[in-house]
Amino acid sequence: MQLKLGHMRGMSPKGLKILALLGAALLLSSCGETPSSPSSSSDSHIHTYGEYYQSDATYHWHEVTCGHEEASDKAAHSYDPSNTYCEECGYGLNNAFLLELDDESQVYAVKGFAESFTATGEITLPSECGGYPITSIGDSAFSYQEGITYFEIPVSVTDIGSYPFAYCNKLSYVGYQGTKSQWEALDASIGRLVKCSDGYAPVESRDAYVSSGVNYRYLTSSECWTISDVDTSVAEIIFPEDIAGYPIESIEQLAFQDCVELTSLTLPDSIDSIGDFAFRNCAKLIDIHLPSSLTSLAQNAFRECSSLASISIPAFLTEIPRYCFVDCESLVGVSFENEKNVASIGYQAFYGCESLTSFTLPSALSSLGEESFRDCFSLTSFTFNQKINSVPVSAFVNCSSLTELTLPQNLKSISSRAFVNCSGLSSFVLPSGVTSIGREAFSGCNSLTDVYYAGTPTSGSSMSIESGNAILKNAAWHYYSVNDPETSGYDLSYSYWHYVDGVPTLW
């Protein structure tokens, strides 16, 4: 279907007010005559008529304004080829578009299609109605109109709101009757490759190319596309290799949020950044392949992806940001394509990953956030690298299954509440460089019976252990000795240990 408005004769008033949506007649001042018989009226009076057409379902006419029963140019409606509205008077236009007149500026804004109108195929927005220009398109005006394939905008439009074509899944192009330079001056936010009168204009936009329920937005500054938002009902997505020759390079914040039917996803290899909350609450997402091109991952990106089973961190990613995998309850394994590049894990990054069973910090990682593995109830083993010199505050609270803990040799401190309620921890090796253990660091570690301290009794006695660590203090402390303490002159009132095939073993 093609919806076009032709020239409407007698529809260009200045400074007058339309009283109805489709040009109800604006009455001119009465001539002051008192109606009389036709013969006396015709001898002494010239009728005056309204400038606008009056109409009913069949006819249009110019109505007399001087009190007589006369009409001018009365004729039956003449409809455009699509049988949408009368080309002469515009009758029926409001059956297609919902128009709103600004009384002060005397211009129309398009708010969308009329409720009873079914939009399909090619649509052309008229430039005026009743002589008044159509100058703006409102926010989300034509959203969810899945039958539209092409939409043409007149040059009279000078303002376009956000997301006017959101989820118009069959819309392939938006046309503009002006030039490319006029379009760029308009700075519209409609989001497509716009076909202007002098060529195609890719523009930065809030809503963009739509495919398989995915909205893409074109970024002028970097000549690429970003995934702006996704229909929350989609279960499967096939990404295009490019759009009009331009790559898809990023995922905006909230883009996939609440896509509760999405189960698996492979992102385009061109993606280099993922925004805040991008995949939040994708509750059925089991598997996602992050492309090797990814260099930036924002906080909360996979928060509450409760079915996500595993994740591989791409080679060029340097940070796992705060809250990134909060409450990913099914996450069992995390691997790194290049562990030498990952420098930090943020605050609460894996908080609530209750199925995570083991974790080894990447070798290059030097910053570990507070509460980063809190409430990881199934975590049985954790291995630090040699760049971490302090266990963060509350890092392993409620990791009740933790039985194997490998701390770095150059560790200096264990912060407060670091291992609260790690009730499965029965023993661990404490590096000799540790000089302080914070308040309640091992509170609730009710199974802790043995501490294999890598230092001497003298260095151990000078260690600062704050309150709330009675369980730690009451455990049996063993001190490291390379040689048999009985033949080395050690004080045998203390217990000593050494490694046998990498396992702490008492002498």
C-alpha cells in the first residue's frame, strides 16, 4: 500500500485555527445581513464562504458564512489510488494518521497511525493537512508496526522523536524527500540508512536496522552499528555479517535485558564492547560465545543469567567488572583464553554463583574486588596467583564447600571477614609474609583444625590477629621446616611440617 497526499486546493490559510482534525471550516465574520427570500438576497448581497472544506462521508463543500443556506463547490469525494482519503479535501486522512495540532504554532505532530488503520507495505507521510504543515513525528510513533516495509518522510518534518520505528521488523528503509545535507541538518533519531533525494545517508540514531527482533543503531563517529535493544520474546537470533557494509561493533546497555526466552547466543566477531546490564536476567541463556574481538565488558553485564553454565573470557579482555556475574546460579566454570591479559576482577563480580566449583586466578591479575566470590556455596577449591598480596574484605563469605585454599607466597594480609562461614575448610597453608589478619576473617570456619604456617614460631607470634578469630587461634599451628626438626636443633615444643609431593606433611 502506498499512502500519499496530493495537492489540496484551497488549503493554505495563514494564522487561522483548525477546529477539527481534518480541517473543519473556520467561519469568517458574518456579513451582518438578515436572511430573507432568495430573490431579495440575490439582489442585495454577495455570499461569503469559509476557506476550509466541510465534509460528510460522501461530499465536501465550502460552507456559507453569512447566514444563508448556500454552499460552494459541493462535490463527491475523490479518493487517492489507495482509497485512503479524498485528494481534494483530505477527508479520511485521520483514518490513517493520528495528528495533533499545536494551537500556538499552527503545525501538526504525528503521534502514530489511527487505531482502526492497518499499515502495510510502503507508507508516505503527507507534508500538510488542511493547509497546515506536518512538522514532527513523536516518540515511538510507529513502533510495533510490523507490516511496514518502507516509510517516506516529507521535507516539512523538522523534528523526530526517539524510537519512532521500534520493532518495525519488516521495515527495510526510511526515505526522506529532502537532500542528504537537509537530513543531516535535521539530526534525526529514526535510525536506518535513510534514502534521501540525493543518495543514502547513514545517520546516528536511537532506533536502527531491525532484524530478527534486534534493533541496531548506527554510530556516525565510528561508522559502525551497535545492538541497541532486543525483543524480549526472541529465542534465537541470527546476526548479519554487516549492515550496508558497516560492522556491528558493540552492544549497548540493557540491550538484551529480560530476554527470558533466549537460550544460546553467538555474537558477531566484530563486537568489541558490551554495555551495562546488557544481558541482565536472560534467565534461560545457557551458553554464550564471547568473540575474541571483545575488549570491554561493563558492570552487571550478565547479572541474573541464572541458567548460564560456563563462560570463556576472550583473550583481549583485561577486566571482569563489578557485579558482572552476580547471581549466575548455574555457572560452573570460568576459563580464560589468555590469562596474561586479565588484570582485575571487580567488586562482587561472582557474588551468588552458587554452582561454581573451582577457580584459579589468572596469572596477570593483580586486583581482586571485595565480596568477589561471596555466596559461592559450591566452591571447593580456589587458587590465588602470585600477584595478589591481600585477600579482600568478605571475598569468600559463605563459601561453605571450600576445602582447598592455595594462598600466594607473597601474601601480606587477610582482610576482615574474608573467609566467614567457610565451614568446610579444615586446613590451609598460611604464607610466611602475612603480618595481619583482620577482624572475623575466619569466623564460622568451624571445621578448621590445622594451620600450616610457612614461617617460624617467632614470626608467627608477631603476627597481628584481630578479634573474632578464636577458631583460627585455637587450631593446631604447624611451622615450616625443610629439615627434620629433631636433627636441626628446633624447639620441639612446636609442631613442624614440610612438603611431600606438594602436600603439607607433618614431620
